[in-house]
Amino acid sequence: MHNEWQTIINRAVELRHGLHRYPEIAWSEFETAKTIRKLLDELGLRWRECATTGTAATLAPEAPGAHIALRADIDALPIREASGVEWQSEREGFMHACGHDGHTATLFAALWWMCRHEAELPGPVTVLFQPAEEGGHGARKMVEDGALDGVDAIYGWHNWPAIPHGKAVCPDGAVMAANGTFKITLTGRGGHASQPELCRDPVLAAASVTQALQQIVSRRLPAQRAAVVSVTSIDARSAETVIPDSAVIAGSIRLGSSSMREEVEGLIRDIASSTAQAYGVTANVELTPRYGATVNHAAQAGNMRAALANILGNDWQCGETRVPIMASEDFSYYLNTIPGAFALIGSGQGTLQDYPCHNPRYDFRDSLIPDVARVFLQLAGAPVPSVKA
């Protein structure tokens, strides 16, 4: 059994490195999908297309037990890689900066093992290879295309460099935040820099709006409610001697609960319009909801915690990580549809090389593959290779 399992892990690592070399961003994962489907064909598994570049396949479809789904995301990011690893991206300007290559390889490790033990599965297991997690609402499209039809519960995970290797978090309730973006266009009257009194300066207004927005969390919301409002850019480009007609502020919001969205968006609108009025300019506010909070169901979170304890050991819980973390995940669409759970599993080594996700120097830690694959196997009720394997 040891040799069989180690062969699978070696193959999964090789797959991960291959995917890393050829990253594809949201809704462009055509070659990645071809690779996934070719591997499923080799296993003799019937697969179905979901969300164009997404793929679903089911093992033991006639087994009498509960039907679970296991999900991996497959898309990369438009980031120029600077990791320097041997398997660095060969597509300039794109990289797997969030570890979706590792998520895909981990699910394949579990799948290869389950295919060899399919007769022992207590219930059907559907594997989902999902596109467009990075802002593309790929999970929503997977649901719309029937990926969860007949499924009783779903499980997923994300590697997290800020959590130590061997630790994880999987709470009942919210594990990741809801999010959204905003764009505020301030329009005044431009003119010569020597005559500001004849202008209505949108740059000065933008500076004041920015300061006021950053005080929403500290002064307008209770400390017990998790939220982040981040202004991430101010665009008021002009010549050195010219006050421009307009300035554009853009940013992101993160919400510990989806129910907070209306309140926070209302505060952004009110602050932008009232501050703009004070400076004699107008404000046009565009708010774009993105993902809802990723909220675990208690029973399934308990199942996943039991699996994590069995694989990582009884001290697996990372008490230093407060949830929900303020990053977001479109796994929320699945959890809004059927019961399930999502875990953040640590890859940190306590060094300066623990680059966060979305960093140009980030690389998925291959040592996660055997552990998380075994967590998936336990959730599926498959025989689990021993720790020594």
C-alpha cells in the first residue's frame, strides 16, 4: 500500500508542477480543462462539462450512502511570477499565485486512490474541477449547470500560508468574508493650478473622501463586527500645473457577514456624497457586490474537523487565526445551495519565505498534497493510507 500511495503522490506533484508552468486565468482555462478531462478519460470515468471549462465526474454512482462532492478550483491570476522555482510559469504575466494548481493536484491524488477502491465507497463521490474562482463567480455557474444535482453535501479547502503547516481552521459558521468593490467618481471643475479659487478641486475632495472612508470601520461600526474598507487606488492624473476635472477612487470592502453589505454600502454612498458636497464637487458611486460570506454548516464542519484531527493530529486547530478571515471565496455559492464545509489548511513554515497568496514569489507547498488528499478520502469514506505512507 505504501508504494501504491507514494506513486500517486509523486504523480500528483508532477501534475501540479505541469499545471503551474501553464497557468490560465478565469474563463480561459481551456488547456487546463483538456488536461483534467484527459486524465479522467484515462481512468475510464465519465465526465460532464460544467461552466464551459469546468468538469464534474462521479465515482460509485449506485452506492447507497450519502452523495458528497469534493471541489478544486483551477484558475490562475494575471501576475508576473518571480518565484524562481524550477517549474515557474512559462506564460509571461500569468501565474498560479493562489495555489489552485495544488488544489487540483490534491483532488486528483484522492481521485486516483478512490478509483482503485471504488467498490469500497459507501456512497457516490462527485469531483468538481471549477473555473473562475478568482472573481469570475465560477461556482455560481457550476451550480447553475447542475454540478450539485443529487449531491447531499460538499467539501472544499484552501491552502493558507499565514497558518502554520499542520494546523487548520474549520469553524461552524463563517470562515471567510463577503466582499465587494466600489468606484467613486468625483467631478468638479478643472483649471490652472495658480487659480484654485476658480476651480472645484476633485483631488482635494478625493483625499478627504479617502480619509473618511477609512474611518467607517473604526468610527461607524461596532468593534465586534468584522469589516474592512480599503481604498486601493486614486486616479487623478493631470499635468503639474493643471487641476483636473475629475478624480476616481476605487477600493474593496470585506464583510464578516453578508447581512452587513447594505449598511456598509450605504455608509460609502453617504460619506462620498456629503463630503463631495462640502468641496463643491459631485460624487457618482458605483458599488459591485462580489461574493457572499463562506458559511459552514455545523454537521459538515464537524465531519471535516474529525477528518483533520485524524490526519493532522489532535492539536491541528490554529487558535491564533481568527475567523472569518477577511479574504473571500466563491465556495459560498455551494454552501448557499446545499450543506457543506470549507477549511483553511496551513502551509506556513515560520520563515520569510512564507509568501502570501497573490504574491509574485508565492508557490504552493507540495507537502500539503498527501495530507489533504487523505482528509478528502476520510470524508468520502474510502480506505485511508496510513501515516507512514
